[in-house]
Amino acid sequence: MKLKNVLIVVKDIEKSKQFYHDLFGLEMVLDNDGNMILTEGLVLQDETIWKSFLGKDIIPENNSCELYFEESNLDAFVEKLERLYPQIQYVNKMMTHSWGQKVIRFYDLDGNLIEVGTPM
């Protein structure tokens, strides 16, 4: 068995597709009417579909999981993030862990937690 995808819930698939393309270069692989698969195995699912499956409310910024990306030039990434999405909500701005890795954490447009760190 192998993990194929990670799914996140979004309010506006088109805006989210643009966000993940702008910042991480992800491209659409398949658009299946409310379920969109992007490169690297990220799936965007329309919030109304997810709610109908679960019968429960979506809780943005629940901090129970995160998407993790690596970027060697974190300074340039932060500049791009702030230029393209100045309203972005940070969990923590750039910091350096005790083991030397630089990271930032922020929420995407729907409150999904993202961490971007330098390669280890």
C-alpha cells in the first residue's frame, strides 16, 4: 500500500488552485467537478462536498496538521509570498530552529496550515 494524495478542503477551488500555483508551482492534473488533483499529490476539495460527506462543519485554522514544503531560498520565497499575498496570516514569521533549519508557517486562503523550510 502507498499514500497517493493529501486532500484539503477549500472554499474556492479556483482561488486555491491559483494560490498553490503562484507559491509552489503546482499544476492541475485533474479537475473532477469539486475535486481537483494538483501535482505532488495535493487534492483540493470544495467545502460543500466535504460537508455533505461528513455532515459536520469545517474548522479552519484547527492546527491539527500542516502541509510541508522545502525551499532552499527561503528569503526569496517570503518576498514572493508577501508580494503576491500581502494579507497572508502568519503563524510564525521566519525563524531558525536550534538545528539550523529556517522555517515559516502561515495559513493558506482557507486556514490550512503550511510550513516552508530550508532543506535538511
